[in-house]
Amino acid sequence: MGGGVKIQNGMTVAQNRRARHNYTLHETYEAGLELLGTEVKSLREGRCNIQEAYAQPIDGEIWLLNANIPEYAPATHFNHRPTRPRKLLLHKNEVRKLVGAVTKQGMTIIPLSVYFTTRGLAKVNVALAKGKRKPDKRETEKQRDWAREKARLLREKG
């Protein structure tokens, strides 16, 4: 039997915490994932890494690339490739918007989290994002620090 924590329906499997630091997020979308059986079992064990992952339009469809779902140990030779491309299931109008933003505006599609719905479906939250440069990251950090300092001062005062 597989060890580790079993992910229940409605629980998050993986999060990309660096996304908000490295990118300015614009719109978010919820997409289904086209997975193999061993990938679902591996996700249920809470094993997934989307830190280096991104999505890209290929032939009019959106594909999740570089997402690492490790092999499911009990499956032996029926296993999947850990970083294989996975198709994202979106509505046609959402695909059109994403393809337009990526090709015309030079934006990137970044996965924010992978989770199971209460019905047991594997979903991924993706965001349309623009990469931040070093000065942008510093400015964001300054704003966050000032907000924290302001909250501390208000707590001490009142």
C-alpha cells in the first residue's frame, strides 16, 4: 500500500507560492486536467510540484508543461512520465482569450494550485500573468512592508 497523506475531495494538492512574487497576476481561470489513472493516484497521495510549470497554447488547445507528478510506486511498468504535457480542459471562449493574450500581449499562463473538487475532480487554477522585473519586485516588497508597519502602528495607537 502507498504511504503518506491521502488527499480528500475539496483539498489542495499543490500550490505555486512564488507565482505572486515573480509575476503580476491578471485573470484567473479554473481548468480541468486530463490525467492518467496513475497520475490521479499520485495526486491523491499529495505528490505534485508546479513550481516550474507553465501552460502554453499548442494547436488551439492549452497544455500544462513541466508540471511534475511523480510516478505511482505500486503501478510498476504501467506508470506515466512524471513531466509529460497535460491538456487543460477549458471552454472555447476561455481558450481564445488565453491564446490571444499569450500571442498578442506576450503574457504567460501560470498554474497557481492543483486541487480536488468536492466531487473528486482534479482541477488546476491558472492565471494570466506578466513577469516582474527586479525593480517591480522591490516595489511590491516595499508596499507590503509599509502595510505591515502601518498595521502595527495602528494596533499600538488604538
